[in-house]
Amino acid sequence: MMLEQYRRWFPAAFAALLLLIVVVAGSVSGDEDTSDVPPTTTVAPQSMTTSTTIPKVSLTRNLERGTSGDDVVMVQQRLLDLGFDPGPIDGVVGTLTKQAVWAYEKLVMGVPRADATGVVTPALWDRMQDPLMVQPRRPTGGLRNHTEIYLEEQVLVVFHQDQPALITHISSGELDEFGEPALYCEVVTYDTDSDGELLEEPITKEICAYAKTPGGVFTYRRLVEGTRNGPLGDMWNPVYFNYGIAVHGALQVPAEPASHGCVRIPLHISEYFQSLIELGDSVLVWNGVSEPEDVTYEESLPSFDGSVQNPNPTTTTSTTTTSTTTTTTVAPTTTTTVEIVDEASGTSTTSTSVESE
């Protein structure tokens, strides 16, 4: 009787045991076999996640400014696919393509800003064909859109739910020989206040401040479509996030920091940049020293006009870049007193609007 009962339950027991063995084996093999799982690599200063490998095409020459051909079209399209906007896919390496390559070199390859060449070598093209996606330093779990700005690398990335919607080279506040915000003093004429509102009459006065782009955590709070001739010069389609500091289009976006404190982006990108963001989106700025969340309120403030005295009140000189010339203007004989307006007013004149170029 006992044997009959054993035989009756043996098939069920054997099936249960077999199932247990399969489950255990599957768990063990899942820890060891990663042949079907795309690997994850870290490339300073950003984390890159690879995906399915694609066949590579060789490049037989260096592509530098002025180079043209089908291979340039191939590179331009690849940059665009990765989120680096090279401008028109026209088969010619111009300024816009070079700026996109700068951003790729700095962000993906970890090339120091001063060493970025903008030249696509066969080795760089081979790396460029690797499947990758830029990951945010502050992911939101795919819940929100935000912007990350890396001052050390001079790169800006707009993330839509943690996916890169735009990666671009930038030029932020000019630095002096010690790596600190440069002092500038200028006499300017403007017809628009710091909020983008037209004035009844144009104003001419001296501006004197430091070209400071602070780190910290901010939000986009105001945008203006079109050109604005503000207290510190012209801006195209500005989006403000820290008093008068804005992301905006500029004719000149050199390899080095060169603005009065704003974040310059290539002019063609500024034509659609405002469509990528919404007011209230977070803007995190890395200053190369502290994490954005560790920057104090005082450290996050721009250098306001009027807080600095002109060391040479008889002449004023405009900020220079590698692609602009220095101009000297005689200052008015009368001294203009400038007040610093508090944050609540939203109308503070700051040192952070970009000069006319």
C-alpha cells in the first residue's frame, strides 16, 4: 500500500524537482552570461550607455574646416543622430560642424577644453560610430525635463526625461589669466531693459562688472523671442535662468569662455532652443569646483553692474574674443550711479548679458 502511494506521487514530485533545477540553473546563468546584454561604459566626464553594435565605415582622411565630400555628410549625420547639431547636412566642415565636434571631443572623449581641435580623424570617427547615449549627471527617473550646463567642458545638454534632446558647445563668462571671472567696463547704448521690455528712450551709460557665470541650481523663468538690445548688448532668443543670465544665440561662440556671463549657443540652435524647454524646467550648472547643489546662494549670484568700480574711468574697453577686435570708447564725463535691484523685482541690471558681436 505504501509503495502504491509512492508510485502515485512520484511523477508530481519528480516534475517539481525538475522545475526547481531549471529555475536555479537559470538564475546562475543569468549572473554569468551577459552576451545579450549591452555593456555599460563610463567616459569622462559623462556616463555613456552602449547599445547594439552597427557595422563601421572607415574614414581615410582627416576632416577639418573647409573639407568637403560625402564622408563629411556621413559625419554630420552621425553627429546629428547622437544629438550634436552640426548645422545643415551639406557636406562641408564649417564653423557649426566644428563646434559640434568640439562638444563631442570634450563630452565623450574627455578632451580638455583647450585641447579640442574640431578635427575628425579616422580614430575619432571610429569612436563616433560606437553606439552610445549621453546620460544625465542628475537623472530624474524619466519623470522630468531639465538642462545641465558644464562650464569646465563648455557644453550644454537639454534632457527630455533623461534622454538627450540637444548637446551643444557653449561659451560662458570670460576668465582672466588666473581662471577667475574677467573684469570688463564698457559704455553701451540700449533700448531694452533687463526684462526685455522696450524703454521710452534709449539709454547710454557705463557698465562695469565681472564676467561671471555662477554654478548652482536654477530654473528657466523668462524667455524673449527675437533680438534684445539689453543693458549689456544684443541677445538672440534669450531664455533667462539666473537674474539677467540667459542661454541665448550669438554670432560668436568661440572655443574659450568669452561672454559677459551669459551662456552663448550657436545662433542656428537658438532658433529652436526655446521649443526644447519650458519655463520652470531645472537648470543645473557645474562650475568645475562644486556640485550644483553645494553652491551657496551668495556664490550663485551674478556680478551686478554697479558693484564694481572702473579702475580706469577715462576709457572703457569691450570684451575681446579670438574672433573680435578690441574697441576703445571715451566714457561720459559724468558718473552714472547704478543701483542693484533685489531679486524679487526681477529687473536687476547684471554683468551677465552678452555683448553685441
